[in-house]
Amino acid sequence: MSFNTDLLHAGVVREANGATLPPVYQSSAFEQDTAADLEKIFENKAPGYCYTRVGNPTVTAFENRITKLEGGMASIACASGMAAIMNAILNIVRSGDEIVSSASLYGGSIDLFRDIEVNMTSVESAEENQIVKLQMGDGDSAISQESNLDIEMTRDPAAVHRKGQQKTNMAGTKETQEMESYQVEEDGKTVIYSGTDEAWEKNAVEEKETSSQQTVLFDGLQNLSGAFSVSQDLATVNKEECFELTGTISGTQFQETFADTLKALLGEDSSDLSGWNLQASEDEENNEELQQKLNNVKVDCVIDIYRSNILPAKITFDLTDYLKAAGEENAQVTSYTLEVTFVSYNDTKKIKVPKAVKESAKDNGEDEAENSTDEMLEEENQEATAEAEAAKGIQSDIEGAAPQSEELGASWNSYTVQINGKVLTLPCTIADLESTGLTLDEKSLPQEYEIEAGDYQNAWFKDASKNTIMVDLINTGNDVKEAKDCLVGGIYVEQYSLRNEDLTVIFPGGIQLGTAIDVVQAAYGEASQHTESELVNVYNWYEDGSFYNSCEIDTNSTDGTVSMMGISRFEVKNGE
């Protein structure tokens, strides 16, 4: 048939009453034989009509005619130009696509694209819940960490209040840490108060911009507001209907758009990511290598938008592959997810640090303003000299060993450990260990934690930078004692519990984290026991058949460097 013939007759279905043109069906509802049939039609599981806004015979005839005239496969008639434009766009674009349009485009489309951006700029504060889950390794050597924080954020002045818990499971040993912090502006500087009711610390941040980074999320999502596909079904967050956008972006896109946002969200008190290269370095060669890795990485994202106000409701990132690419080769990340749920907006008017927190906080901030640059440099030189003096002594003859104190010795069964330049001999007192700058984390101990005579229990010590080591607290007496009154019989340090280089731990023979296993074996000789797995190799040395007078060195199976080391010296009653 010709175009003119199609124009008149295409799409016409023989009508029951003999009409030569499709009648105008003005009915809002359509009858079916059964309710089940009606349900199937409504859910698009069977052909037919149920409600005129979903489908109408007159509209169907029009769609069929347009399909015939255009030589297409099918057509959809929409109730408005806005609906037609959005149906076309959402079925064409994919995650990462860009839309170029004329300024004279139908105004409704422009308004929709700008709704999220405009609404975000009106947000002055947000209340959210943040859950971060990290899994490293598997089996007996698995380490898992989960933080759950309730967060309040304000834009002007830029401030953040976080409160929640962080749970850690290290090879079956569980620890729960309460966390709370305030980040505010004081006298033109960003100040962070962190701790609990028992002890607070105050730290000044040199760059004021660090505080404003906490609100970067309000702006970061705007850049990718059109980069996701919209689900046909509504999601539910906080009992409210939400539009759900899903997409997969490259590691490079995430790096460019969300890296700063992620660091702002995680903050000081969440799961540590300092081992991963979230920021560009000054080394161009390393940056180029990192970018090549990230180009091949995919990050799955889900963004839920409240239907009522077109504001973010929930954001979920699966960062497992991203951290595998951006992290160290021996990191062994098996899972990492970040989930942020926005509970409400503009309910927090001001974030104020309680008076009791300010008065009790130990100030670890910057030097006084009157200190000149020369004075600060001189202080740094003095500190460096002091550290050198503390560490000077013998240099092991074994290549690759670290410089150590003469007191430390060369053999593991000297039962000595050098921490921040000070040598301890096991067993030692808690006071001895605290003299190195570490303090007993009593939050890791149950209330009135007691140890039976001749027994031991694990505990944790930390420094001001939140570097952590695990110890064996031993009761060498004849009566039950509180944990804090016991001795330290074992010291263990591993790479995942160190946030920075403020804590230095050296074992006899110059052995430390990162030392090659060949260097360890040259210093300690052949191990009494050696086991291997896909992730870690474990070396044990025992003295006189005692399980507790021993040394354990774990190495990464990938490169053979030390990832954990521990020395213990004590006896227990009825011990295995």
C-alpha cells in the first residue's frame, strides 16, 4: 500500500459493530472475564485492556498506524511532550553518556535535569547513616571490619558530628570500639574532637578546606545525576517511595568524581583507607600506572532518590575491585562496600561541641601562633635527632635488617621488643608498655575484666594516631586479677592495624613489618613449624617445647614480606 493508503487504513482492526474507522473509546475501565485476567493485563503479562491510562483501543490504533507509516517495529503514544521526551532519552542513554540539547528544548525536560542540582543547593544540613564493610583474606586468616555511624552534617558553617561503633574480627578475635567525633571551625581553623566520654582528643587541621570537604557529597552527585539508568519500579527507603538509579562506572570515573567524597564520608573515625591511593601522587609514572589499572575497573553504584523532594535517599558503592586496583598488592581485599542512607534533610540547625568535651579534650593540635617557622623546623630537627639517638646502636650484619638498639639482641628468644626506640623485655608491666606512647584500650575490655590465676587474655593498646597492637595480658599470681593489673606476656603487631609510621616496632635481629622472609630466616634460623596458604605463610619458633614461649612470623604469600609478627613469653596452668 502507498503512504496515503496507509495513512487512511493502517492499524485498523475489524470492529465488532462494523465501524470503518476506529471509534473513540471514552471508557476509563475495561471488563474482563476474571479478576485474574485483569491482573495479568495490568502487570503486562497478557494482552488486553484494563484501564484507559495504561492502554486504550483508540490509542493502540493510532500507535499501529504510526508504526506502519514510519516503518518501525512499534510505537508508544504518550500523554504529554515531556513524557515522550523522557521515554526517548531514558531508553537511549546509558551510564556515562552525555546529553547535548538545544536551549530551546521543551522546558519540562530542562527542569527535570536541573531538579536534583537545584534541590541539592537548598540543602543546608543532612542526617545520615553510614555503613562500611571491609573483608580481607579468608579462612583462619580472615579479617573483617564493619563501622556503623550516625552522622550529622551542616554546610554553613561546615561541621560534622559522627557517633557509632566499629566492629573488628581478626582471625576469630572480636573487638568493638565506640566512636564519636566533632569536626568544627574554631578561630578560622578546622578542629577535630574525637574520643568517648572517658577520654577526648583535640587536633587542629592545617587546611581549612578539609572541613568543607565534608559537604562535598551535596555537590558530587550532581556531576553524575544523568549517568544512571532508571528502574521502572519504585524502591522504598525509610518507608518512602524512591526512584532508583543503577549504573556501573569505571574506576577512573569514580576516582575523578567520588574519591574526595569518599574520604569526606569516611572521616577520621571510620574504616581506614590510608593504604589505598585515593589521591594522585607527585610521581607521574605511578599515576599513569594507577590510571591504567583503574580504566579496567568497574564500580557498581545504586542511587535512590526520594520521590517527594528529589533528593538523595541512599547511595551504595561496591568498591571491591576499585580497592584491589588502587591498593597495595598484599592488601588481599575480598570485599568492600559503602552504604550511605540519608535519614532527613535540614533538621540539624547547628552542630555544637559540648562544653564537657572541650574542657576535657587533650590538645594535640598545632604549635602556638607565636612559634616562628624557624622554631618549628628546629623542633622537628630535635625530634629527629632524638629518634636517631634512641634507635642507634648495632646494625645487623644481615642485609635487609633494620637498625636496632644494642639492647634488643639478635635472637627472637631474647624476648625483647623495640617500640618507638625503647626496648622492652617480656614479660613487662603495662606501665612499661605505656612508656612507649601506647595506652591500654579499656574499651576493648569488658567491664571489670578479670583473668584467672595462671591464665591470659587478649587486649589492645593504641597510640594517639590510633595505631594498634595486640598483647597477651597474663596473670602470674595465685589469685584472680583485673586485666589492667596483669603483666604483658606477648606483643603482636600486624600491617592492617597501623595507620601511619608514628609507631615503630622492631623485633630482635632488625625484623619489622615489610622485612623479607629470607632476612627473618637468616636471623632466626629454620622455623619449628611452617604452614602455607593462598594468602599467608606462617612461621613459628618454639623454645623447650613450650607453646607460649615462642615467636610467630606471618608473611604475604604474594611477595614473602612480613605482615604480622609476635613474641610471647609466659606459662599458663592447664595450657594446651
